[in-house]
Amino acid sequence: MSVYYPPIEQHETVLAIALRVVQNTHYARPEAPHADADAEYGQEQLALAARALVEAVDALPADRQPIGWVRQPCQAALMPLSGEPVEPCVIQGKHATHRTEAGQRWTDADSGLERIA
């Protein structure tokens, strides 16, 4: 396990927007006509930046992620064509193509009934 370094671009974006939110909430001028809108916009931007940082950390290899970081398991499953059991996706973190333990692949755009070899 190596030392964790956050993805630079996303980390700096979160810090910059967090400082803007602090400025808009603690140092807002009441006479400013758009103070409320600036504060609300900054909070939304902070939430989006935090999401981007989490996605960037999820995309890192496991040995470069922070200690204790747990990727969320995928909730998708391949529906059987007959009486077979449902086969869950084994990939963790954000991904576009799902995969079963047997190696069958599918995407969210698929109907879930066809198997992609």
C-alpha cells in the first residue's frame, strides 16, 4: 500500500469551491442583490465537485486509494433466460459494462435479457 494522493484536478476544484461557499455564507453582504443565489449555487457546485472527486478516487487502482476506501458493489444483475439463478455483476465502482463471475458481459442499454459474449 502506498501513500494516498488525491486526484489533483478534482481535489483542487473541491477546495476552491469550498472556499467560495465559505465566502458566500460567512462574508456575504446583505445588500448584494444575488447573495442568496450565489450561496445556493456554490453549495450545488460543491456537491457536484465532491461527486466528481469520489468518482475519480473510485477509478484509481485499489492500491492507490485511501486506506479504508470501499468501492460500492454494483446493484445490476443479469436476468436468466430460463429457470437459472440471477447472476450479479462482480465489478465494483463506476463502470459502463457489467460482468458476471462466468465472464458474461452486458451494458445498461441492453434489455437485460440478452447475453453479450
